[in-house]
Amino acid sequence: MTTFEEKYRRKTGLPPSAADTQAPSSPSASGAMDLLKDAAKEEYKAFNGSAHPETDLWVRTSDANANADVGMPYGYRNHMIYDGAGFVISMHFGTPIISVTLHGRNMHDLWRKLLKREVEWVMEYDPKAWDAPAEGVACITGIEIKRKPLPESDEESRPEIKAPESTATH
């Protein structure tokens, strides 16, 4: 009968006492450190899906994009256009943000999940932050956000706000 410790001890071929006391050699230690560094490095992900429909879509732009991140309610999405090849997805909204156009590659799965409102966020690829995504993986290379024009500020057309003449209460 084996004990828990014997059953789950490293399989090194050395007697248990030697395996427990032997320090790892430098090549294997550096290899393990490289594996830890690679595992700790964040990888680019074009979008995050969920199993349940979401109420908002977070559009995350890169540092190189002049637009700020926005959250778009799915309920205000009027329609979507897809090129069928996985390169362009355009969403049109009935809000101050008129449209969000995603440019990239391999966005077939993203299109299907956007149709079902199962995407929590989409993120633009930034080559300064991540290594190039693998071939065949979804990648958003650009995000265009078009907004309705802001009303012009005309001091003369605004009604003048007057302070009450008396602050006394009756």
C-alpha cells in the first residue's frame, strides 16, 4: 500500500530522499523560468465571448487610435454589415455614436457571436503591446468610431437664465 506522498512524488528515477534534496540543475531551472515568463505574458485576444447575451458591448481601442473606449448598448444597434470574408464588420447604432467599424482578419466567429449579443468586448490589436497573433486567429487591426456632430455652441441662441428676484419664502 502506498501513501499519498509516495503516490504523487516526482518520477525522477532517484530514491525519494535524493529526489527531495537534489537542487535542479541550471539548464532546467532557466528553462522553467522561461516557461513562467511566457505564461505570465499577456497575449492579444480580439474579443471575449460569453455564454449568455450581454446588454452592452465594450469597444476597446489601442493607444494609437484617436478614439476613446466606448460602451455601446446592444439595444440601440440598428443593424450590422459583414463582408462575408472576415475582414470588415460594421455596426450602426441609434445613439450619439452612429457606427463602429471593425477591420481585421478571421472575424467569422466574432460576427456570429455579435449577432447573438454574446460578445462582452472587442479590442484593437496594438503591435507595441503584443506579439503578432497566430495565423488563423481573430485579429482586429483597426476600429473606426463615427459620432454625430456636436451642436455648435452659440452664445446668442441660448436662453438667458435669470436668478430669482427674491429669495424670501412666504
